[in-house]
Amino acid sequence: MVNIIMHGCGGKMGHVVADLVKNDPDCQIVAGIDPAVPALDFPVFASPAECTVDADVIIDFSTATAVPALLDSRKKNTFPLLSAQQPFLMKHRQNWRKPQKALLY
């Protein structure tokens, strides 16, 4: 079972990913991160710093302005990041720690 944190879970793509994962027996969303803290089927945190849930991967469909806080929080975590913010992440790749992995969509 792959445990997922959905960054940007309150947005359109966050809902699409959550619906897809809900129907997949091999993965589950264990937490979401969104400043609006929408009521969903999993715990939602207002910021990456507040998220205390462990996971295998973070899927990011947030906005570019939300990515710096996500990168800062990942300094404590080593699980992979799958992000739709490739141009922004490539510009700020110096903020990544070496052991971390990033998969760019």
C-alpha cells in the first residue's frame, strides 16, 4: 500500500487525484495539505509544517506560491515528491537536500 500526502488537496486536481486514489486498492491518501482546510475523507492540514503524518510520497498540485513552504518542510522528510510545478522547482532546486527525491510532472 502506497501512502500519499496530497498537497493542494482542495483544488480541482487535488479532488481528481483523491477520487482516483479512492478507487485504487494499492494506494491511499493519508493526509492533505491546503490552506482552506476542506473537509475531506482524510485529515487536512493548513500548511506543510503542520502535517505530522508519514507517507511514501507527496503529490503536489498546489500553486507556485505554496511550493517554498513544501520544500522547507521536506528538509525533515526523505520521501519522494511528485509535483506539477516543474519550472518553479527547477528554478529553486538548490533548496532540495541531496537525499530527497523529486519526481517532476
